[in-house]
Amino acid sequence: MKTFIACAALAALQLFSPVAQAEAAKEQFFPLLVYRTGPYSPNGTPWANGKQDYIKLINARDGGINGVKLSYEECETGYATDKGVECYERLKGKGASLFDPQATGITFALTDKVPGDKIPLITLGYGLSASADGGVFAWNFPLMGSYWTAADVLIQHLGKKEGGLDKLKGKKIALVYHDSPFGKEPIPLLDERQKMHGFELIKIPVTAPGVEQKSAWLQVRQARPDYVLLWGWGVMNSTALKEAQATGYPREKMYGVWWSGAEPDVKDVGEGAKGYNALNLNTSGQSPKVIQDILKYVHGKGQGTGPRDEVGSVLYTRGLVIQALAVEAVRRAQERFGKGKVMTGEQVRWGLENLALDDKKLGSLGLTGVIRPISTSCTDHQGSTWVRVHTWDGKQWAFSSDWYQADEQILKPMVKAAADKYAGEKKITRRTPAECQS
């Protein structure tokens, strides 16, 4: 009788566990960390809306992933690391497929937690640059690009404008950056490029959130750099452009990272931001098929998360892309572990390590032209290092360069060295080929 009672109790616990509930409901759960409040909300909100609308699209148009419906729950972080960790701890037990922390600081805090919980992190275009090395960072996925990728491409682009990287010798390049883990991430790569090409790198930190930048732009005025690289987020970006205008620094000589080149960054500056350049990982606009499908199946049914005219904007589209890659990781995992089943975090990680989205596959997803093909592996958790520059013409963004690919000869040794250093500090053993194949 005692054995029977114990077994019954265990069965009841299993039945009411979050994972069991998700299985029973046949729902793949996606926790959504967001910041719809505070100084970063103008940028965080469209990003969050794009993710949520894509989940709604998969449910409405496709009936889920091979019959498995998607569910989600938002948790407000305000971009604060402590709140992000609280959200993670609250949502991880609900059968979380993966987490997109939406902040480099939160990513740093969660990187030590996810291996024990066996839940992957997608940090598309942000996070820890060294985490491209899947041999050490088994649960981090900085898909499509890191801050080292971004910094490398920006220097390549400036070199091209000058007529060759050798022409950068003696030039002054100022980095105006958010004084946080996010803003400091590109510095090692820029330091390396500085040694190679002989330009002077001037580092100008801006205290978060970046509403006060007068002292920073006084330094710019005094240094008179040939170029300014802007590593900002949220209100910091529009403030920087207004200060540049007030200072008289040419906006056409300013180049932002891909988190400093969206509509909220320039719309309040308008003509004053004309000529400003920034990197972009994805296209924008409402012409792609996936955007048309969202307008039809989600907004057309009155189920849209935000305003209809925001659909297809730069950050909305980036949020959509993040969620699309998350969905494809689940779909890929189902091919191995069982179609029509809810995937665990560990199974989703396998899916993330085996993404193979070529032009044909992107076309089937309605993502033709939105992003470039991406292919990951156990050791390569980034999958792509391509990016373009777009320029604000006073009313809209338009691409002003061809695709650039980050220089792997510079990046790979830096990534491996940083990953090995991290592994040594954390006493992590690099994954073996056998572990990668399991």
C-alpha cells in the first residue's frame, strides 16, 4: 500500500509539473522577456511585438509546428539585469523552449545558469562575442552576428571609404558607447584593428541610459575625430544625434551598430539625422511575404500586438526573425526527436546547432531578402557573419552598401582565445567531437 501511494503521488507530481502540463496540452512554450517600460521601451517594444506576432502567425496560419501549438508569456524586465534574472527564474519551470534575454547584461547573468537548467539562450546580434564558440558556450547562440562582427565590418567599411584599410593610418575614430557590458563588448576587436591599421581609437563612455551626453560630445568636439562609431540603445541614440547636430558634427561621418539604426532612433530627429549610417542585419518594410502573412492572418483578424504601421519596421522585423529562428530550431528538433511532440530545452539546443536555412528554405518561410542564409553547428553557434550598412535620408532607411562579411582570420583566434580563457576561469571542459554528435 505504501508503495502504491508513493507511486500515485509521484505520478500526480509528474502530471502537474510544467513540462508534463505542456506535453498534455501539446504546447511549445516560449517565455518572452520584454521591456515595454522605461528609457529603452521605444526600441524594446517593436522588437517584442515582432516576436509575439510571429508566434500568433504560426498558430493561425500553420496550426503550430507539425500540430504543436505555441504558447507564450511576457515578463517585463525594464532592461534591468536583476529583473531579467527574476523573470528567468519564474518562467524557466514552465517548459521553456529557450530564452531571448533582450539585453547583454541579462545574458551575462544567465550564461552561468543555463547549462544547469539545460535551456538555450538566443542572443541574435548581441551578448557575449566569445559565445560564438559552441565548444565552450554550449547553450549560448549569438545568431547572425556578434559585437565583434559588427565592429570588424564597420572598420572594413571605413577603410573602403578611405580607399583601403592602410589609409586609416593616422585617422581618429571615436567610439561613443553605452557604459555597460553591451557598450564595452566591441572594444577588444577595435583595439585589435587599431594595432593593425594605426588609427587612433578614442573611447568615450556615456552613462546609462544616455539622456545626458553633453560632456561626451564636448570630447568629440575637442578631439575632432574623422569618424564616430555609436554604440547606443534606446534614448541614447536619438540624444546622440541631437547632440551631434548641436555640436556641428557631420551625421554622415557617424556609424551606429545595428541596435542604433532603427526608426525610434531617428524619427524625432528627422532631417537632423539625415546622412547618419548604421549597420543592419535584416531588411525592413512590408513587402516580404512573411510580413504580408502577418498583416493577413494576425493584424487582419484583429490579433496584432502593436500598431499595424509598425509591422515591418527594423526592430519589429528583427524580433520576428529571432522568433522565426526559434521556431525553426523546434521544427528541426522535431525531425530528430519526433514530429508532433513538444521539444525540451535540450532538444531545442540540438535544433539550434543544426539550423540549415538556405535560400530555398528562407523562401518557404517568406523570409527571402529579409536575412541571409544561416547554417550553424555544434562548434559554430553564430551561423553567419554578414551585414550591410543603411543610411537615413531624412524620412526612411535605405541600404547604402553591399553585404560585408566579418574577417574570420581576425575573429576566430580572438573568439577561441576568449572562450578558452572563460573555460579556464569557470572550469569548463571543451566539448569533444563525440559530445557534439550526440
